Amino acid sequence: MLAGLLSTSAIAMAAPPSFDVARVGADIKTLSSDEYEGRGPATRAEVKTIDYIAAQMKAAGLKPAGPKGSWFQDVPLRMSNITGTPTLSMTIGGAAQPLTQGGEIAVRAAETGQSSVRFADLPLVFVGYGVKAPERGWDDFKGVDLKGKIMVVLVNDPDFEGGEGDFGGKLMTYYGRWTYKYEEAARQGAAGVLVVHESEPASYGWATVKNSNTNTMFDIVRADPKAAHTQMEGWMQQDLAAKLLAASGIDFNAAKAAARKKDFRPIPLKATMSASYAVTSDIITSHNVAGLVQGSTYPDETVIYSAHWDHLGIGAPDAKGDTIYNGAKDNASGTAALLELARAYAKGPKPERSVLFLAVTAEEKGLLGSEYYADNPLRPLATTAGVVNMDGPFGFEKTRNFSISGAAKLDLLTTLTEEGEKLGRHYTPDARPEAGSFYRSDHFPMAKRGVPAISFNPGRELVNGGADRGKILQDAYTKDRYHQPADEYDAHWDTSSWAGDLTLLYNVGRRVADSHDWPNWSADSEFRATRDATTTQRK
């Protein structure tokens, strides 16, 4: 662990409050009810959702922290939708094959601002993992011109299943994220990009891909959206990718093996693609919700608790015909935790630093609310001591451990670990490092700007059944409920972990808030230099 910061001997720790688990459950039940229609940004449900959160913050005794005394921070976003059903097809080895949106393929609404996507017989090129990482001596493109071509790319990193790469093995780097693949396709000048879906390296099934990519798309408003997006972005099923490669005389597994080597070169496929669909694009305004407990001694310094309020809204029906993506665990639970912690801070002894409770929008669209906040902070980032994010913060049952999303070394994790040990729980590294969770939660936009930030995970080493049973419950949730209409409130949930999870979250934030030390990243962290560059602003 890192040494020396935030020692409890120098801090008169406030005794942790008691938490009302029934009230937390009621918040989850309300926010994930059908009346809130899946909490989609820029829908009528957004108004209902953010008004509910602001009302709870006001009732708790927080002060509005938005501009001009408002509870809300405007977040301008580009909203894009496919109009009607896309016409999609490929010619593979000379044979025409129509494609079904959400079936073999899932294409997203273009985020370039264009009103339609129409192209015919564009060649497809397999580009391995689609990674260009000079610092790791890796280039999947080798100077091949991809203009006017569709990239076919594998998900995750080149060394996920072994190979010559230096990308952390099972620990996903940003190069493994689909967001990076899309960005790199735009940098390469490609006409489009399709990510090959495999459940293990993606860390979720096709249902998640379909539900997340065939509805409304959002992005921050960009001066040049084509610099970040190609006209067509999407995913394809593994069987379709295998068929494409087979028509070119290449076995799918052999192609993957080749892509794990530094000398891999792009493979032109004996296949073309055509697409035709209309796109509507509008600039809308969504909202972050922000409430503040003013610090007693260092009011200009800040500790942030964050959670995203949004989910997927109304989308394609599941097998039962349900179209509302309620998002109870993801992330009505995190929002409910945020509100309960806000109540505790507002009614308890004043923290020495100010504490900001931030409910952000459009996490499901690419961490956009937190990205906007990080670019337009309500409280200066240089004097923000740390961020504790909550995304599904409650265990399925009571656990002996806890974790954070992804892998990072920072003083804030040391503090979390020490506070957890006081409660009889131990830290366990992320059980699924291949999922790239560090890059998938709202702490990441803050982290990449240098602010020490973690996203709490309640762990899965269950008191009853241990880690094996915890994995079974987590896998079942991911398969059957994650990003599906079945993620609903259940009155029969086991809530035995909730009070302990909230106590740990309170204690770590309170310890930072009642200190005048400044947490930092480890010396070898990619975020350390950015944080160190702001040192003078804290003096």
C-alpha cells in the first residue's frame, strides 16, 4: 500500500451514522419503477428523475451547487437516432447476405451529425485488435490505407489470451475498450468500424450489445464530430466474423492468433458491406444534479461522491414483451446510496472540507455527464481531494471483502482498505480485470484529469457461500438482467450488506473530508504527473 497520507491519528473521525436501509430501498423502488420509464436522458422521465433527486437533496438539508443557485448543471449533448429499420447487407465470397439489426449485427446511430448513412459495397478489412500504441511498440495498421473501408476489429487487448503484447494480460487497458476502437477508426480515416463480439473478452453477452447500441445515441457536443466518429459504428456476432474470414480462406481462431503478434498485418476480406438508414440528430440539454454540504474549516476544498442517475430508457422488448429498462441495480442503487450518504453528512457534524454529491447523466452513453463535469467543474479540480463513485454499490448479500473497478494504485485506495479492515472486511483486486471496469465508470473522467478517484465495488466473497457463490450470483445478473428490462427492484432482495457498504463509503469519504492532506496516485501511475502539475494551485 501507499504510505503516509490521511493517518487517522491526525483526524477526529466522526462516528458513522446509522443508515435507513428501508429508505434506501424505497428510493431504488421509486427510481426504477415503470413510472420513471428507465430514466433515459432527454426524455420526460429525465425531468421526473432529476426533480426527485433534487427534492431529496433539499429535504436532506443540502445546498444547491449548480450555477446561479440551481440544483442542476446543464449538459449539452448531441442526440442521434436511427429512423426506421436499417437496410444492411454483406456480400461474402460473392454471395449476398442480408443482415438483421440486433441479430447478426448492431449498428449505432451516426454521431457525426449527418442525416443518413448510405454506402454500397465498401470493402471490409480485418485489423486484428485495431491498436496503435507506439509506447508499447504495437501497430496493427502498418500504414495500410483504410479510407473508404470498413474495419473489422476484435474486442479487448492483443494479450487478453496471451501473445506478444504488453497490455496487462487479463487486465484491460484503454486500448481494449470499444470506445478506443471507434476513436482509432476515425483517426485512421475508415468509413466505418465493426467490433467482433465475444462474451468473455467483452465481459457481457450479445443481449447487452444489442440493447445498448440499437437505441438513442448521445455524445458531448464536438466542434468536429467526424474527428471522433466514423459514419458507421457497431458490433457483429462472432459467427458472422468467422464466416467473413472463412470466405477469405482464414480460420477465425488462426486470425486471432495472428493478431496477438506484433508482426500482424491487416487482412483484406473477400467481402463488402452496404448500408442505408436515416438518422435524426439534435442538440439537447440533459442535466447533472449537484448538492453541497459546506465544509467547516476548508470550504473551498472538495470531496465528491458521485453516481449516475440515467439508464437505457425505453427500448426493444425482451422475450416477455417488456420494453422498460428499469435499471434498478444499474444504477438506481448508486443514486439511492448517494442520497442516503447526503442525508448522513447534512445531519451529522460538519466535515472540514466541503462534500459535493453529484448525480450525473448519460453514463450509459459513454460517461458523458461526468466527462462534461470534468471539463466544466462546479468546484475546481485542483482542490478536489478525491472522488468516490458508486455504480451498483451494494452486495447481493453480505460480503467479507470489497473492491474497486479496475486496477489502480493511489492513496485513496489505501484509505479505503484501512477503513474496510476496521469493519472486518478486506480488499480484493477486481475479480474481472478483463472487463476494463476502470474505464467504464464515472470516476474515470476525473482520474484522467489527475483527481484521485475510485469506483467502489462491494465485493463478492459472500459470508454465505464465499467467492464461488458470489461469482454465480454476479454471472447470473450479468447474463439475465444487466442492461435488460429484467434489472428491476425486488422486494425479496437480501439487503444485509447495505448498511455495511454505506458505512464504509461514509468512513472513507469522511476521513478525506476531515483531513488537510492531499491524496495522490502512485509514483508510476499514468495520472500522477497531471495531478502533480496542479500542486501549486493547492498552496
